[in-house]
Amino acid sequence: MHPNHLMGHALFEAIVEKIPDAVIFADRDGVVRVWNPGAEAVFGFAASEILGRSLDVIIPERLRPGHWEGFRRAIDDGKTRYGNQVRTTRSIHKDGRKLYVDLSFGLVADANGAVVGAVAVGRDCSDRYESERALREQIAALGRRAP
């Protein structure tokens, strides 16, 4: 079921604009074509700064080869590696700080079934991730001190 068949394009765009989570669509080449206010809040880039640019802007340099390998495989195979699972991923904020973002991914196909790009929906989970990591470190330290 395609949302634009159920409602006008303007209403569909308004819904995406109001979703508080980041909504990002990149075409087959990894060029950002949709970037909602939620994405602006998470990553710090205004839509005007990122539309038409590569996803590389928010991907840490050392993770880019793996990202693009997976991206291209998903586009070519017509399925994502993790299905509908939410994945915690590393990312970069506009100000250069490291982010952890919970992302879910999906492929978008045209009316003929050809994959035209990928959509990701996510939210910043950096605080939670860092708290969980600190807790794991505390538990490990307690284990080392136990007789």
C-alpha cells in the first residue's frame, strides 16, 4: 500500500515533517533526498545543508567502507541485512561529536518493484548507550574485585 495513493502528497509530507524521529531517505547512490526536522534535531544539519549530499556527512570515516558495502548489497539484493530490527549505529553530529543512533532501515521501491533508495528512521540514543556502557564497566570491575 503506497501512502500517496491514500492521501495527497502534501498530507504525506506534513506527516513526515511532524514525526519527531529522524526520517532520512537516500536514493540508490546514497544521496540524501528527504531529511525531516527530526533528522535536523538529531544530526544538527538543516535540510538545506544536506539535501543533495552523500550520507557520508553523518557516517564516521572509518565506518564508511562497511556502510557502503551493506548499502549497495541491500539495494542490489532488494533486502536489508537486519530486516526490521532496530540497530544502534555510530554517527556524527554537525558539530563533530560522536553519536549513537537507534535506526531502523527499509528499502523503497517504485511502482514496478525496482528499488529506488533506502529510508532510515531513528533517534539519538547516545545518553542511554553511554549509561549502559558505564554500567557494564562497573559490573566488570566488580567481577574483577570479587574473590
